[in-house]
Amino acid sequence: MSWSPCPDPKLGSRADVDAVDILIVPRAVDLGEMTVRRALPSTKRQMVGPFIFFDQMGPAEFLTDQGIDVRPHPHINLATLTYLFEGEILHRDSLGTEQAIQPGAVNWMRAGRGIVHSERTSATRRRDGQRLFGIQTWMALPEDQEEDDPAFLHHGAEALPNVDVDGVTARLIAGRAFGETSPLVTASETLYADVGLAAGRTMPIDPDYEERALYTISGEIEIGGDRFGPAQLLVLRPGDPITVRATNNARFMLFGGAPMGGPRYIWWNFVSSRRERIEAAKEEWARGRFDTVPGDEADFIPLPQSIGKPKRATGGVFYP
């Protein structure tokens, strides 16, 4: 695609710029206890910046003695980032980490050469019941960092920069925006923010990052004369400054970053720039060569037998 710089778009004027390059309606995956809406990867787009998986979890209502139980499973050559609007998830991993993720906080897990983790509802939350709603993303790692040592970072909600000005609220999860910088250290240039707009308010989105997208959470927004409701992924045209207007109180995730420089292969929970690395990881998991999760050793997700070869451009399966 080629493009030329152009003046700021005027709301309602399609002659100025077609700001939304790609519109993706996520596909729904029924996990039994809740529905996940998967926006990336898509047949229309594999990645936006480093983001290669983008899942909306819920909202789901768990009654007493109910919860999620994502058993120990492996990852390689990627990083995961969990961000919640409501509820709590208990994360354990093969590094010995045990960390509850709560609304507004960040769990960043770099798989690198290989990590195993589980995601469950704690005994306390099961006893009381809860609503669960959030976003889970995977980010591809640069090729020279794919085999780095695994690591886990947690930042509480109070550690992330917050903006609240004239009907615009934002929590900066990663990167630089709104005159702030997130404390989260990512593997490549990354933008990620939780943004709220009051009805009638507008917010400019500068072309500071090469690849940018919005994922609508609630309410309705308007861009370039088009209106978009919840659960839609809008990949923005590169290089164009745009303006988002809320037609009613709205919330969306703003994300993107530098492109990875090449596509990735994806199969089940494995992402890599090399097909042969995924084949090796399949063999390692099948033979029990990954580390176990302290406190959660008794169970695990077996290697799926019904998924085809690692693919590019289309997704594998996150939850078998």
C-alpha cells in the first residue's frame, strides 16, 4: 500500500480520508463457561504491530463454586498480556510465579524459549462468585529475542499512568501516549491503552506508531463519518492522523506498534518465525520436557491431535 501525508480528517467527511483500513468482526469461540471473541489473527490481518492474538474474554457471570480452569499449557517465542475490566484470574507459571491479576493491572509473561502457565479462579472468588471481563493478547517477539529466557512482570493498576481530561480518560498499559510513558518494558515498540470517551467528546490519534488499531469495548464511536459499536476491530490507515468521536459514552482499546518485519507461524499455543521451532516445541510438550508449574503440577492440557500444520496468516487454536 502506498500513501501520502494529508491534512487532519474532518469528522463526517469521507473525502478527507478513509481512516479505517480494515474492519474485523471477531469470531466467537464458546469455551463452555464463557465466550471468547477472537479478533486476531484473522484472514484479513495476522498482526497489528507485535499483537498477534487479541481475545475478548466475557463478560461472563460466575455463580458460587464456578470459575475458569485453564490447565497448565506451554508457550514459546511470544509474550502474553492479560488486562481485566472486571473480576480476577490467578496466574501460576513454571518460573514459580503466583500472581492474581485484577482490573487495571498488567500481567506480562514473556515465554521466550518456553514457559508453562495456568489461569484459574481462586478458591475465594469461587466461594463468592464474580463477573469476569477482559482482554488477553499475545505479542510476537523480535526474531533475535524469541529464544530469550522466560520472564514474568506484574504492574498494579496504580503503577500505570492515568489521564483524565475534559471527558477523556485513559490508562496507558504500554508505550508512550498522552504525554506519559508506561513502566512496562516490552520487547519491541508497542502502544497499548484503555481509553474512555464521554458522549460527544473527541480524541485525536496521532500517527506516532506505524501500525495502529482500535478495539471497541462499549458504547459507540465515530471515525470519518462511520459509526462503530462494541466488539469490532478497526485497523487504522498508516500515517494518517485521525479523530475519534464518542456518540455516547464509549470505551475502546488503542493498540499497535512497530511491525515485526515478517509473518509468524502459529499452531495451538505456539508462535514462532520458524516452522521447525514449532515442530520441536510440539515434540517437547508431548514428551514432558517443559518445566512444570509449582502448585499446579497435577494437571495439564495434552498436545492436541486434531490441528493441522503450523500456519501463517490464519490462526491456530488458543484453547483446545
